Amino acid sequence: MAHGGLFIGGPRLRVLMLVGAAVRRDEGVVWMRSTFAKALLGILLLACAVAAHAQIDIVPEPQHLVMGQGVFALSRGIRIAAPADARAQWIAAFLRDTIMAQTGIATEVVTAPASARIALRIDRSIHGDEAYRLSVTPQQITIVASDDRGLFWGVQSLRQLLPLQHVARPAIPAVDIADAPRFPWRGVMLDVSRHFYPVDFIKKQIDLMSYYKFDVFHWHLTDDQGWRIQIRRYPELTRIGAWRTGPDGRRYGGFYTQKQIREVVAYARDRNVMVVPEIEMPGHTSAAIAAYPELSCSGKPVSVPSAWSGFRNVDCVGKPGTYTFLENVLDEVMALFPSPYVHIGSDEVPLGVWADCTACQRLAKEHALQGEPGLHGYFVNRIGRFLTSKGRTMIGWDEMLEGGHLDPNAIVEVWQGPDDASEAFANGNRIILAAPFYLDTPINDRTLQDLYRTDPFDDPPYAQHANLVLGGEAPLWSERATPLNADARLYPRLLAIAEHFWNPDAHDWKNFLVRARAQEAWLAAQQVAYGPEDKDIVDYDVHLVPAYRRWRIRAARGYDDLDLHYTLDGSRPTLESPWFEDVLDLYAPATVRIAPFRGARQSQASHVVHLVQNLVLGDSVTFATPPAWRYSGGPLRLTNGILGSSHFYDGSWDGWRGTDMDAVIDLKQPTAIRSVDVRFLVAPGNWILLPRSVSFEVSDDDKTWKSLQTVPLSPDPDGTSTYIRDVVFHADTPITTRYLRVVAPWYGSPLFGVKTWIFSDQIIVR
């Protein structure tokens, strides 16, 4: 067995056999030979048992496992007996099909147990929901469970004992397992709004979840960047809200028809997975408002945003029509999802969105609500009462608590930490813990080992309120996850999470690592592009080498066999494109697009680097007030010729909060210039606005300044779009100067108590 397993004939056993040989050569000590032979036989049997145990690589680890002697030999025509009801027969057929797929052995499903060597049974005396017992002997395999859910989990454990390849004599090791889950809620959340995932991908993830005994698929179907569920009463939600214009100008998006959703729900139900829909409200609703502007307080048309930042487009809590719309939407959603739970999100509502709304303020006065938190709480409870009237339970992120007086029957999904969990417990709410398990976190920041060693359920406040803890959930937000790299974000890290959600005693990291690595062959057979254990697939560092006026792209690869193919004209790289391993040096401006390939498969979305020529390339910039420490790239960032993306956190932007940008460049000697282009990022949802104006000045001595031009601008704090704005000075005739200065005053006053930002990535001089 790979990665440290003990073989028969391995090093330890070879030492024992050599000692035995030495004893046999000594004819004068027959008694020692006989005694030692007996001891050696015992040790050999123990070694065999240990070797067999090392091959039991079930994830999550069963709560109780005892190795037996021998193996169960699979052969053609073996019968699988199961109760006659439809569900049990489906589970037996699932096992039959799995055995055929993995071993090539054809078996038969029957209802009469007498002639069957594999038997599935329901026994109500077995204690615990979803509990099962799996017994494998050389003569018989038996799976007994308290309910059909446990019966299916027993089958999934048996699947992990099957050989992965077709062999002449497939065998299953003898074992006795008594098992039950730690928590009833063992979830995985997939955000399909930022990036759209096709139905086949969703089904594959459900298969994988079920294999590792996750039982909740939280389907995050709507957000600012896309509405992904067909609502027949409101067709514009998918005609308009499901599509956006990407940074490359292309139309991007998609949605699931109601037929497809029913298909996914049924597929998941067969595999013991409940699908819980999330329809975001009252925030994260830009896509819905793009389709139906009357949902917002202003009623102004907006577009579906393509950036990931937060947005001030939210549902208007003061309009009766808002509730009519949402209740109609939820009626169609509940018709598609039989789950007793509906997730309404309810997170990250920006400050001030209802402050200037007359209808909202009237509502607050009528109900004696305290400010925006009170309005938020009113909204949440009203939606909760509607769902309760339909026999459903409301789930939301922990911001639901901010308005106070939350219905104790609501379920709070905790993502911000123990303080919010404590507040939920004090209110009597059950919780789902997501905070430590976010898988959009880069792998090198939340490694497989980090996740395995993270088990907060035994710590305060969760241990003191165990009766209110439903379980946990691992969210994958898709700002940085696409169908290309989502597998690597999920696996193998989900294995560590599965272990903690299932088994309260799973704390042996070395043991887990052996079992997790043993899963790699099965994951590969399922076409899962699993990721590294402690590194990202690839991280890029792009910087200017001033001494040589060249750019260097350095790649830190998660796999040694990862090839980085690239183009210099912005076109899509293929396997035929040139490639590099760790370092790529460039001496001329280009639009570099890099795609990582492992074998013939692209492992991650392309990374694009825009490199531009600049007369002041590599010249230092001094600031009257330095950028904020979190968004400061040093004296060369604004002259390094590397353009930033529309994401403020991409490492290419300098940021000033509540102060002016005042930058001076020393050209080292009198230099003729024709134009100056200053680039600014606009992302109102993240409080990033245009400056009030941009002034261009020149000087020969860095003391006396001559104004060239002041360009007035109009920052819009209520804007909805994220974009990059170039502010350009152009001279009709060249201007010779030693020093160049750019002054950009900030917006000038806080918005709802928050100071706004100026972000700039380049001052391009030509």
C-alpha cells in the first residue's frame, strides 16, 4: 500500500524471517527453533492483520472498526439480497452497478436472502439515525441499518473496500464496522452565481459528496453576479439577470431550468443528499434588480455586475411589492425543492441603503424599528413567517441576528465566528458552522493539515450548546473557483472536513493522511482533478526588474508536472503554445496569458498579465501621503508597467483612504513628454470612488510647480458598476521637464460614516 502502508514481505517482516533462518541453522537448539517458530507464527499473523488493517482506508474513518481474518472473494453470479421496498432495491442495484464498474464482476439483486452471499437488511433495534453495521467474512457480507439512509452509507463504506481495478480474483478484506454520524448536517455549499457550473459538474460533485458521506448540498443559486434558477412568473430574471458582460467584453452566464433542477434534486435524493436552495435577499440582489429595477428603492436601471465587490443594489424593504415578488419567487422555489429548509442569505447588506428611502423610513416609524438593523430584522422575520406558513424552516447567514428578535426556529449559518454563534445560542437558534471551513481560501492558507487539525466543535461556545449544533458546512464561493479548478479547491481538503463532520474521535493526522492519499487513485478514476495538500495549483508573482528594464513572471507550482503554456498576444494558450516551468522573462510589452496544464487537462483558468511601455518605467514615485499599508506596492508600483485588473485585491493597486493621492516622479533629467495617463479603479460597492479631479503639474526643481491641466471628475457614490477609468493629459507639443506631479483629491466626506478610497495602478508617461 502506498504512502507508508505495511506490506507482507516489507522491511519489518524481512528482518523477522532472517532471524528465523539463523535459528534453524543452529542444529543444537531444536527447542529454541520450535519455540521461536511458534512466536514467529504469531508475529506473522499479527503482521498480516496489521497489513490488512493498513488497507482499510475508508474516509471518513468509521467510529468502530475491527479487522477479521481472510477475505471475501467476489465471483460472478453472487446474489445481493435486499428488502422488497423500492428504496432498498434501488440501493442494492446501486451496489450491483458499482461492483460491476469497479471490478467487472456481474452480480444479481434478489429479495430472498437464503441464497444471497451479500445481504442488506433494516433492523430498527440498531441505535441512531443513519447508523449501520457492515460485516465482511470469507463467507458473507452483511449490511444492517436502522433506516435506509444508514443502509446506503453502509454500501458507500463497502464501495471503499472494493478493488479499484479489474483483477483476476477481486477480494474484500474481512472487517466488522459499527458506524453512525456525528452530526445530521454535513454540508457542502457551491456558489454558482459568480461562475456558472453545468449540470454534469453538479452531479459529479453530488456523487463525490455522497461517497464521503456528506448529506447536504447547499446550492447558492442567486447573487449580484447572476441569477441561476428559472422562475416562470418572472422570466426576466433569467433573460437578463443570468447574464453579464465579462472583463473581456463577452457575454457570460447561464441558468438551470426547472426541469434540470428537478433532475438534480432527484439525483441527489437517490444518493442520500438533500439539496437546500439559497435565494439571496435583501442584499446581493443586483442581478434581480437588473431584471426588475422596481425592486430597489430608487427604481433606477442597473446592469448585472462583473466584478466581485459588494453592491448597494438591494431589495427595498419599504415597498409592499418587494414582498409580493419574493413570496412568488419562493413559491416556485419550494415547488422544486422538497427540502424542509430554504436559505435566504441575508448577509452583507451595505450601510445606508435604506436611509434615504421615504417608504423605508415610514415603515421604521410605524413599527418602531431602530435604524437599518431594525429594518433588516423586520424583513427577515417577515420572510421567515411566510416560509413557516408553507411548512419550511428559514436558514440565513449570521447577519440575520443583527436586527434582533429573530425567530428562535430559524437556523443561523455561522460564518463570522464564535461571537455570532453565542448570540444565536442565547436566542435559542440552532446553528450550522461554516466559519472554519471556507474552501475558497487559497490552499496554501488553509491546507489539508490545517483543516484536519481544525475541530472547533469541542471548544466553546459549541461544546456548551451541542444540542443546538446541527453540524457544519464547507462553502466554496466561486470568485476564484471555476469548473476548471473547483475540484482542486474541494479535494482533498473535503476529506478532512468529512472526517470531522462524521467521527468525533478522528484526531490522528498521520493515520488520516495515509487514508487520504489512498483516495487519490479513486479520485483520479472519477476524473477529479484534485489539488495539492498544502499549495495552490499555481501562484504568480509579476514584477519589474528595473536594472534590466524587463519583467519577470515567477510561478510557484503546486505540482512538479504542471506545465505553464502561454501566449503573448492575449489569445488562449493550448498544449501547442510555448511553455515554462518557474520563470518567464519578458523584454517587451505584451498581453501575457498563462494556462496551467497537467497532462492534457487545463487545471485552472488562464492568468492574464498586461504589460505596457512607459517612459518612466522603473522610476521611483514619492507621495505626500503614502498609500494605506494594505494597498501599498512601494515606490515602483505606479511605474512598473503592470496593469491591474478590476479586482482591487489583485496586488496591483495602491490605495488611499480618506486622503488625497499626491504623487511625484523624478525623471532623473530633463525629458520631453507628450502625454500622461493615470488609471483609477471605480468600485462603489467597496467604497472606491473616482477622485474629485486630477491635476497634472511639472517642475524643474521639485519646488516650483507649473500646472498643465486639471480634469474635473464626478465621483458617483451611488454607482453600481465596477470599471477602470483613464484620466489623460495630452500636450499638442512636447513638454520638457525633470519632475512630474499628479494630484487627485478624494471624495471629501465619509459616506454613512465610511471614508472612501482612491485606487490607482499606473501613471503612464509617453
